[in-house]
Amino acid sequence: MTEIRDLETGRANDARGDAGDYMAHTLVALKTIAWKETHRYLRIWLQTLLPPAITMTLYFVIFGNLIGPRIGPMEGYTYMEFIVPGIIMMSVITNSYSNVVSSFFGAKFQKHIEEILVSPTPNYVILIGYLAGGVGRGLFTGLIVTLIATAFADVRIHNIAITISVVFLTSVLFSLGGFINGVFARKFDDIAIVPTFILTPLTYLGGVFYSISLLPDVWRGVSMANPILYMVNAFRYGFLGASDIPIGTAYLLILFFIGLLGAFSLFLLHRGVGLRQ
């Protein structure tokens, strides 16, 4: 009986040791991919962080300072105060998406994605590693634009928890979108199709520069089908305490799409769609 117990104890210790080694190796893989993606956009900050800062500054100058006084107050706030959350969210969406799609397609094009795929790295680790780069760049850009906004408006945050959670979840969502675009892209032109023809129109029509209460009933109903509208308004609520849509609905929609796109991304990695020749 003693020998049997010793044998079982040894097997249990071996199992715990194997599990510990697996977790350690997985953590190393995750940290490596995440650092590679983070270092990538920090290393070329003149191309990744500076252009959006300049672009968003022009939005503040043109729409806020020049056009805003002619439009007047919006929903009880100055026009500049009203558009600040939307412009910040626009920069987060754009940069989260573009970072992942360009990085993952670049890995495919240069043929070094195979090195990760043939390793024992789990698919979810690969996905989270790439998302870390997109989320990091999106949040970093959002922070820069927020600091710039303080030079144009009195930026105050109504609810810090909602503000941080919404911007983080939105960044995750569009990083997933960029990953899927990168998987299906076959040439460099393909990574520009979705941002140009889908993402940009939805963003501009997502209530960044106006309240949907100004729209006729028909167009208001059409706008409610735009998911970016919910994200912009939820983020605006975090800043101003005002929103055109229920905050709970916005959270449910964001979490639903994160679950959907996340599951689809893992499925694509598992099947090797666009990756295995």
C-alpha cells in the first residue's frame, strides 16, 4: 500500500510539474509576442503615434474652434466639449484596428508567422499577444489625444470607471476586427478596404460630431443600426454624463461583438484560414 501511495504521489507531482512548466512556457510566449507588438509601434512612433495626434488636433481646430461657435451648444454643452469624447474614441478605434491588421498581415507577407504557428504556442496566446499591441497603441493614442484636448476644452470625466472600461473594450473589439482583416488579406490593398469603405463611414456617422436627436426619425432609426454609435455615446457618457442611448445596451453590444469576433478569430487560427498554403 505504501508503494502504491508513493507511486500515486509521484504521478501527482509530475502532473503538477508538467502543468507548471506548461504555464511558464505559455507565459513566456505571451510576453514575447506582446512585447514584440508593443515595441513595433513604439519603435516607429513617428508613423504610429504622431500622425493621429496631428490629425486629431486639426479636428479640434477646424470643428471645435472654427465651426463650433457657429453651431452653438450641443445637448447643453459647448460644441468643443461635445466632440472631444467622439474624437478620442475615433482615434482609439482607428489605431487599434490598423495596428493589428498591418502587423499580422506583415507577418504573413514576410513569412515569419509560420515560426509561431509551428511552435507549441496555443492559438489563444497568439491572439492575445497581437491584441496587446493593438490595445496598447489604441489606448496610448487615446491618451495623447486626451492631453491635446485639454488645450482646447475643459476636459472633465463624469465617471472614470465607465470611461476606462468602454475605451478598453472598444479597443479590444477593433483589434479583433483588425486581426480578422489581416487573416483574410492577400495583398496590401486588402488591409485598406475595410478601414476605407466600412470603418471610416461608420465612425463619421457614429455621432462623433452630432447628436442623433438632431436627425429626422428615419435617419435616427438607421443610425441606431451603427454599432459605433453605441460606443461613442457610452464613452461620451463617461466624460459628460450625457448619452443618446442606454449605457447598458452599449455594454451588451460591445461584449457581444467581442465574444463573436474572438471566437471567430480562434476558429480561423485553428483551421489555418489564410495561413496554411
